[in-house]
Amino acid sequence: MQFTKVLARICFMKRSILLSLLISAFFLGSSFAVAGLQMTASTLLLQNSEQFNDVVRKKIRKAQDIQERQDPEVADNGELFAEPEAVAALHDATQIVLSRPDHDGARSKLFNRVRQELNDLHSFDSVLNEIVDEAIAALKSKGLEDKVEETYLVILDNLLSEAKPEVSTNKTFKTVVEKIRDSDVKASSKMKNLNRSVGVNASPSKTAASILPKSKK
């Protein structure tokens, strides 16, 4: 029993390390085989709210199915351990929710749904930080395809919108807003000059600074 729990925890740690390595490898190479980018903003805009909801619900259901198959012997004091595959499915669901421009108000409800699932697995903090780290790394790289850059800008903008109401009370949100603020990420000159239908925020770092200004020393 104890060995199984330890093994599961090691697998989870390996997944985080592997994701970091994949992100680094990608941004040293080509511009679209992104380690974790599930769908682009432009693709998601083609879906109506019902189709969008269905994509996210399938990811959540996948995570739930994985957790339900967990051996009760792996439970820690009666609480199920977060299966790495389940967390990965919820990571994908979270990123998809944040990748779609919120023109119809569908984002917040779905984000809160995925957030609850991640909180149940004590993984909300780690997943949100992974998504932000990947987006920042992407936007600081060069040669991204327009649709990829656009999607990462949308991800950060949506996340800032979700974080703003709770930034003073939620440690996780405060951390990711600080990361975005201090990273000085912004749209490339090419992206700024393009007439984009999505209407992306060209300067996530400035938006983050308006939500959480740096303290004056």
C-alpha cells in the first residue's frame, strides 16, 4: 500500500518535470508542436457555447473516470490520491477553457467547474502555474505562428479576468498575476499590426500590473 502511494507520487513529479522539458524543447525548435496547447483560439471561436461545453465536459469526465478506477488501497487517510492522468486531463480542460475568447460569457462557469475538480485533487495551484509558465515561455520566444501567439495571449487575458476578483484573497491567483506582471510579456509587433478578429490583449503584463501594482519601496 505504502509503496503504491509512493510510486503514484513519483509519477506525478515525473509528469511535471517532463512537461517543463517539453516546453523548453519546443521553444528551442518549431513553433506549433506545442507541449500542452490543445486548441487554438480561432478554432474554439468556431464552436458555439454548447459545443465548447461538450469538449470541456469530456475532459472532466475522463478525469473522473480515471479517479473512480483508483484502488482504494492507494487512498491516503480515506482521501483518494490525485492520479497523474486525471490531473493531466483537467490541465487540458483548464487550458481549453482559457483559450477561447469569452464573447458569449461561457468561460467563468466552466472555469469554476474545472477549478472545483482540481481543488478536489489538490492540484489547482500546480496546474494554473504550469499553464501560465508555458504561456509566458511561448510569448517570450520568437517565430510563433500567429494563431499560437494569439491563443497564448487569450489564455493570459482570460486568466487575469478570472483572477482579478480574488487576487487579494487567493494565494494562487496572486502568484500567477505576479508572474504575468513581472514577465513583461506582450504581443509581437506583427500581432499588434494584424487586424485580428479575436481582439487579443496586446499587453498582459500591463493588465496584470493594473490588477496588482508593484509595492513601492
